[in-house]
Amino acid sequence: MTAFAVRLTSGARKDLQSIHGYIAASDSRDKADYVVHSILRVIESLAELPLRGVIPKELAALGNRNYRELFFKPYRILYTVRENTVFIALIADGRRDMQSLLSNRLLRS
């Protein structure tokens, strides 16, 4: 089996920075490091089985089946697969208003 390349979009990189900053400010830097490293482990695992994620229900309801998602609860990691590359599009706290976030970040591009 061929491993897929995994790439973070600039938006996903900003998401990780924001998550780290928020947790570091509200809890501790150690907790922030743990959460970000755990999210990155989930992301890196996509190199082997990129199609194992589910289609986000908010996008499926709109007929958009271009994205899949994995979880590191409560965070949702949304990505798309093109040829041999996995592109991480969004990393967000699933407790947010995902419909608006997905519309603004994924559907307008």
C-alpha cells in the first residue's frame, strides 16, 4: 500500500495555533501541547488509511461529499483527498456552530 502525503492548509495551521493558544491561556501549556500533538497524531495516521473518515453530516445534507472527518474529541478534523495527498482543511471544536464555520471556510472556496 502506498502512503499518502498529508498537508495542512494555512487555515488548518491557524486552527492549530488558535487551539494551542486558547488551551495554554485557559489551562496550561502542557495541556495545550498534549492536545495539539494528539491532533497531529490523528492527522498523520491519514497517510495510511485516508478514506476511513466519515462525511460530515452538515456537508452530506447539502450534497457535498468532498470532505471527510476524523475526531480527537471534541475536535473535528476535516480533510479532502486528492490523488495521493490528504489536505487538512479545518480543525475545530465540534461544540462550535459547525454549519456556519463549514459554510464560511469550505463551501465558499
